[in-house]
Amino acid sequence: MPHTSSKQRTSQEIKVPIMQVYNLNKSFGSFTVLENVSTEIQTAEVTCILGPSGAGKSTFLRCLNRLETVDSGRILYLGNDTLDEACNVCTLRTEIGMVPQQFNLFPFKTVLHNVMLAPTVVKHMNKDEAKKIAIEELEKLGLADKTNLLPSALSGGQRQRVAIARSLAMKPKLMLFDEPTSALDPELVRDVVDIIRTLKESGMTMVVVTHEMGFAFEVADRIVFMADGRILEEASPEKFFNNPKDERAKAFVAKMF
């Protein structure tokens, strides 16, 4: 048997995914939304989930941090079963941030207080520390001059960035984005692309549900294609957009370009 050095063993170690999903099933009444969905989310990668409306993409995303209940299956986060009764959901959500489609900002709280709220309430962080972190995140996203404004005084793109700052203030290990460009004018889509690219460069792990094909091609490390509540194909952006294997994926790509 050939000798393997410790350096070689280190380089050959199996990379442990940040999240593993096995045979996930979810129904609303008699309507099946997710059927035997299985996949893995790798650390420091951007996974974009594509598919037609009604494919189950957003429901799948909401299941990952238990905003939706699951009928059966397993979701492992860093090896721990998130569906186990012993799982602390509040703790889980401090590590898995989510930016929803509609932002869900508190309308009568300032931008600064919107970003400070979760660290102080959920993490029990003192207000001075929470304020410092909130200002840092807002500055990174170009909102340093908006801290004392109410959400109603902001543009859609600015509200989107506040929602992102709010999640980042919790220092998550994984970020979930549900259609981050759907509520934005076309000229503002580039801002979101730039933000996600910057987060990617910092090593943030992200799962993004999107209908924007150019956005997915530009930022994704991996494409997951869903239809009828199932994952039909997983591939790199180059392989998926240039040579999809599944017939539904082929039709989807052909219709989009």
C-alpha cells in the first residue's frame, strides 16, 4: 500500500456540507409542494434555486430554517438534525439568516432600530454593541446616512439593503435569499448582484431563490433546478445554461433565453 503523507491526507479530507437535506416532503392539504427533495449546501458556496412558479422553491427555502413545518425527511445543519425536538429554533435562526421577498421591516422603527432589534432581543446583546454592529453593516451597504429614517422614506432597493443588513447583524453562517430582486426596478438589480458578490468574496454561504437567469449565471457556484416540488437537475451554471440534461430544464432554459 503506498504511503500517504499527513499533508496529502489533509488535502484529501472530505468537505463537510454546511447543510444536508434528505427526502424532504411537504404538503398543504392534498397538494404536494415538496416531494423527496434531497441536496447538499456546501460551505462558502452560492447555490441558486431556479424553476417555474409553483415549483416549491420558496417553500423549500423556508423549510431550511423552519419557517415551514415539514411532513417528513431530514435537514442536517452542521451535522445536527434541525427537525429534532431538541433543536432550538431561535438559535438556529441566529445562524441561518433569511431575507424574504417583501423585506418585512417594522414601519414605525428607524432603519437603525430595525437592524438592532434581532441582536438585542434574540441574542440579548447590549444596545451599545448592537448599535455598533448595525452601523457597521449599514455602512458596508451604503446606508450610513439613512440610519434615522423610517422604511417609508427609502426606495425599494434601499429597503432591500436594510433587510440584508438586518440579517448580517446576526453574524449568520448561512444566508437565505427569497427572490432578492423581484421587488426591484431593473436598474436596481445590479446593486443586489454586487452585494451578493461581495458577500461571496467574504466567504458567506448563500442559497438564493431567483427568476433572474443572468443573476444566477453571474453569482452562483451551483444551480439547483426544481419543478413540481422535486429537484430535477443540479449542475454548475455553465453546464446548466449551456447543456441542461433534464427535459424540463431544457424547456425552461430555452424559454428564458
